[in-house]
Amino acid sequence: MSQSYFPLSRSRSTPPPTAEPAEAHATHLDPEDVKEAYLAQKNNLLIAMDETTAVLNGLRKFNKESWVVRYPQLVEQPSASGSSTSPRRKQMRRSLSFPDEPSFQAEVVLNPSAKGMTRSISLASIPDVDSEETELEGEDLTADEAPDFNVFRLDLKLGAHGSSSSPAALVSQLEKNSIANLLDERIGSSMEHINKLRLRVKDTSSKVLVTGDLNAGKSTFVNALLRREVMPVDQQPCTTAFCEVHDAIAENGGKEEVHILKEGVPYSIDDESTFSRASLADLEDIMSENENVQQVMKVYLKDAREPTESLLSNGLVDISLIDAPGLNRDIFKTTAVFTRQEEIDVIVYVVSAENHFTLSAKDFLTTASKEKAYIFIVVNKYEGIRDKAKCKRLVLEQIKQLSPRTYEDAEDLVHFVDSSAAMQNGTPAFEKLESSLRSFVLVKRSKSKLMPVSTYLSNILSDIDFLVGANAILAQVELDRAKEDLQRARPVLEKMQDSSDALTNGLENIEEGATTRSQKRTTELLTEALECVGQGKLGVDSSVVPMPSFPGFLGIWNYARDVRRALLASLDLAVKVAEDEARVITTDAVNQVSKLADEHLPKDVERSRRVFMPEAMFSARAGAKGLGRKSSRLSSGAVVAGGVHGLGIGLAQRPEMLETTFFDIFDAQYHFRLHFGDGVEDDEESSVSALGMFSVGLGALTMVGTKAVGFPAIIEGVIRISEMLGNESSRKWAAPLIGAAVIGASAYFVLELPNTIPRTVGRRIKASLVKESELKGDAVSFIGSHSVRVGRETRKVLRLASWDLRERFRTAMEERHREVKGAEDMEQKAQIAVEWFRGVEQKTGEVRLLARLAQSA
């Protein structure tokens, strides 16, 4: 659906001025009534000018402080071949764009409204245009009535090699702030021009500029109006200065003379330092002597005619006739004529019937018509034309193109005369011209003096409406876009804010839970493995670490050493198993972190491309991470326990743990405690028996025969045995005892030794590890240290994964917050802009009403 915006008026869309009051056409008018009507119109126009200046000031301030005002352009929509779109609908449709933002394209419809009102533009859709066709029936909009800039147009040139056919050709190369600055300068220039127009409106006098091409007869025409030979007349160009003719009686105390103004000094008739005096007779000599000097002269004359016949001494308004140099004399004088338009109320353009309108004339009239809708045109030397009908037809055709309003009122504003003949004898055509000029300048001052200002205000208001209307459409688009962005981003941000604590708690729970499970499982596995080793069994059932077979009595020492190494390696393998289970636990925890990421991160946020590689855990390389990219290299080995079987460095590589002693074969202390000590240990019942005594004896005998006992011990043992045999009672039972010992020793070595050594070695390994933990504390014990190490590795991996997710979540939330903040700011800014533009539209409508009142009061 379409959404209407603000009016876009043009001078052509401004309603024609209302008919002059009936008394204005009377033969004799009351001067007071004429002045009263004119003052009412002037006051309305001054108020409209003040309001327009206020609007322009507000526009400049809004452009600098609140919204960068964009420069719009409208392009006619190309119709597809075979399209059924009616010509009228095609005329209504336009494509709105901005040169500094080529990507923006909006289809708009030009909406003509009721007669006397301004047109507007709206965002378009085809169904809306179809539905509005009936309502707009009869309000035809021609292609040349498409809204465009009149005063704010940026006519930029591309340089010495050519010029742009459209302002957008160069504007498109500028960015929007630069264009906004250019618009600001143009608005500032317009405000300065309005200030000059204000001075002109407040001025009670009227200035009539008589201009035209060289030798068109301007000076002759002025003399004919004055009925005196005042201006120098010659076949060659004569007037080289601006001669302003004033009423001597009303302005100079009745004294006829010439005041030559001094350049750069403001003129004051009461200050003789601002001018020099000369007589009327010297006027021609002054001009001829200073033809290369640009001069301005005030010529004060008396007109003895009645006020009803004289233009200067009319009894209503102070009039000054300005005789200007020819437009095509040189560029400097032509520029001077163009410049003085700002202070001119009425332009009387004298064109030669022999030459018609030259290029310089066309340029001048085209420029003047933008402000002065009505121009008084005198076609001079008309009596010398043989085909007068053809001449009149061609001239009027040119006028129609150059000044349409003048053409519409050609009966009063276009006159075909011969000034030379009128000067000598007077002619009906010239008398009609004088009557029309007096009426146009004196009676119809709302048309001659106020209408140009009203026309300029209308153009300014049209430009403002076009500017704010197009920018309002852009602001509405930005507002809608900001609302869409908020509808999309704000719920995401709120969800992320609500789930922030849940994410943090979830990550902490995953980290703590996985770490605790890894530590607990490591403790369980190593405790169970250590118990098995204490019983002479392998800590882990695995083919990687087999239990050595008994080699016989001759290899008993090597057997004990191999058993120790196998049991230690099984403990190392148990550590590796614990690490493997920690990898499984960590993998599951990392997957849970990924699920949290899917649950809490917005869908458009890129997920982590890090890939968790469990095998990288417990890596030997310092700084290696459990989480790494696919391209990360693995260390050559894993930091795990056990080196004998390719498991790394662990218990099986510690020299003090691999040292084999006699007590690995026979632990006398253990047996002594078992049989003579507290009683029960390692689930074995102890009782004093012959086998026990035999074991003690066997142990003593074994100590004697092993390298674990030194020479002093052997001597001591021999002495004790000899002392025992020296006793007669002892000798009685010595023989049976020795025999029993021999038999017991044989049975021990044959039956129990292969099974006892693993238990003995395992028991000693367990005891050493337990004793180490008692000395150093549980934290550095075999089980405790591995539990802490495995838990630390798990925590390190999960902490890295959690940090990565937290950073992505934080970054995503900051981006959403910036997005929401930016959308909120844009929404607020665009909303203010739309409302402000609507206010400007309403204000310009009120100002336009005042301008219309100035025309119809």
C-alpha cells in the first residue's frame, strides 16, 4: 500500500492570481484605496517571507545536527513493451533515488490533489495506483510538471572537458555529507536572496529596469515615456552606464540634475561625499567620456504632465526608471544587469522587431522568469516591419517558450510599437503601452512588485517540499528497517541476557562434574590396581604386560626382578587406562559444551572450528592443548606411566622401584610379624606351628646362603649354631629339627616359592607406595598425584572449551547489544526526522497560504 508524504509544488502548479478588485479597472482610482489594498498584500507577503526564512533556518540546523538531508532525484519509470499501463498512470509513476546512494530505489507516485492545492509524492504499489485512478480522474499531470528543484538545483560542472547534462552526473561522485554541505550553501544563498527581496518589498518605491540587446531602442523608449530627449540616442550603442531616472519634485526638491555615484560608497542624496553633481546637458558627454567605466547615475527630472498621465509623477508610488546597457555589449555589463535583478521590481525588456530574441536575450529572460513570472515586453521598431503578422506571430511563439505567464497575459504585457514615432507625434499603440505599463506598475503592484517575490517563495517552498518529502520517504524506510532490526535482534539479546547465568552455571557444572568423575575414576582404578599388585597379581589384565613364568631355582633372583618390573608396569598400565577413561569423560563433557553452544548461541554466530582430539591429552609437549585445530600436530609420545612396554616413563622406570633385594624372595620381617606379631595380615592366618618354626629356621638358613647376608652375619650364625649344639639337651632334638628344616625347605622351594615371590614383591611394592604417601601426603602419593594430574588435564581441556564458548557468547551479546542500540538510535532518529518533515510540510502549507493571500488580498 502507498503512504502519502509531503506536497511538492511548482510555480506552474500555483493557482493563477485571482482577479484584481473591480475598482482596479476603473478609470479613476482613489490612491488611498490602492495603497491600503497593496499594504495588506505586502504585509502578508512579508510574514510569508519571515516564515520561509524560519523554515530554511530550521532546515539548515536539522541538516547539521540531526539528520543529513539527502539530495533526491526523480526518474520516469520505463514502461515494459506491451504494458497496459495507461499514459496517465505512466506520467504519475517515478523512481526516487539518491545520487550518493545508488542502491536505494523507491517507486513513488505523484499525487495531484484538489485544484489550488499542492501535489505530493507517495510510496507506490501497483494496486494502490489502480485504486486511486478513479479518485484522480480529471487531474492530469503532464511529464513536464514532474517535481524538480527550482532554486536548490545543484548544477555542477565536470570541468574544462565538458559539463554534466544532469546534476546527478557529478553529485553521484560525492558522499552524502558533501552533498548536504552543498545543499546547505544553496539554502544559505536562498536566505540571502530572500533578505534582499524583503528589502525590495519593504521599499515603497518601484524600480523599473529597461533592458535589452544593443541598438534595440532602449534609450529611445525611455525618452518616449518621459516625453523628453534625456537619454543619449545614436545609431551606435550609446548607453554604457546605469541611468536611474527619478522624479525631481518628489525626491530632489524639484531640482533637475545628474548625480554620479562614487564606486564602493553607499549613495545618500543628503551626503554629497557619496556622489558628484552634473547637469542634464552634460549627460551625453559624461557617457561618451566614460564608456569603458561602469557607472551608476541618478537622473532627477520633472514631469509636468498630470499624475494620471505621468509614470514618474503619478501621485501613488515613487518610480525610478533604470536605463541599462545592452546585454550583448560585453560580459561585464551583461553580468551587472543580471546581478541587479534582485533589486528590480519590474523588467521592461525592449526587443528589436528586426532581430527578435537573441541568445543573450533568451538567457536573460529564462533566468528572470524563474523569479518574475510576468515581464513587460516592448517590441520596438515594429512600424518598419513589412510583414507585421509574421513578426508578431514569431515573437509571441518565442515569448511562450521563454515566459509562459507573460504569454498568457500578452494583451497587457506585450506591445508592438515604434518609440521614435511615438516620441515625435505619439501613436495609439504607444499610448496603450503607457496605460498598460502604468496599470502594471502602479495599480497592479501585487502583480508587478509582489508577484515576483511570491513566485520566488513558491519555488523555494516547492523545493523544500520536494526535499523534505523525499527525505521523509527515506526516513520512513530507515524507520521501518530499524523496527525490523529491533524485532529480529532484541528478542535474541533478551534471550542471551536471560541465559547468560544459565550458560555460566552449565559450563561450571560440566567442568566440575567431568573433573570430579575423572579424579574419582582414576582413584578407583589405581586403588583396585594397587590392591591386585599387593596380592601378587597384575594391576590390569592385559596382554601388553604378562606375568613372567618361574625359571627354576637357579633363576630365582631374575624371576623376582622380572616380577617386580611386571607388577610396576601393570600399575603404569592402570594409569594409562585411567587416562583413557578420562579422555572418554572429557570427550563427553566437550560434547555437552557444544550442546550448550547450540542452545545459547544465536544461529547466525559461527561455531567454534576447534576440534577436540582426545589423544592430545597428557601430551609430552609443553603447552599442548586437548582442544586444537585440525592442523595441529601431535606430540611424538604421550605422557603416561610405564616405559618398559612402550608406555612412557612411570614406576617401571624408577630405579629405586626396580631395585631387587633378598626380601623380594623371602620377607623375614613379614613372616616374623605374621607368626610372632599381631596376628593377621593380607588375609593369611598366623599360628605358631612346626611349619612356622621351620620357616624361621629356613629363613635363617637361607640368609646364610644368600648374598643378601654378609660375612659378619655368617660368622654370627655359625657361633650361634655351635653354642646351640654344645648344649646336651639341644643336641637331642637338633637332629630332628634339622631334618625337618631340610624337608620344609625343600617343600617350600618346590611348592610355595613361585607363588610367594609375586605376593612378596607385590606386597613390598604396595607397602613402599603406601609408606611414600604417608611421608609426603596423599596429594603427592601414587594414587593422589595421578588423580590430581588427570583431573587437572580434564579441567584444562574443558576450561579452554568453556572460555572459547564464553568469548563467543560475550562477543555475540556485545554485537547484539550494539545492533539493538544502533537500531534504537536509528529508530529514534528516523522517527524524529519523519515527524519533523511532517511539521515542515504543515508549515510550508501555512506559508503558501499567506503567499496566496498576498496575491488576492
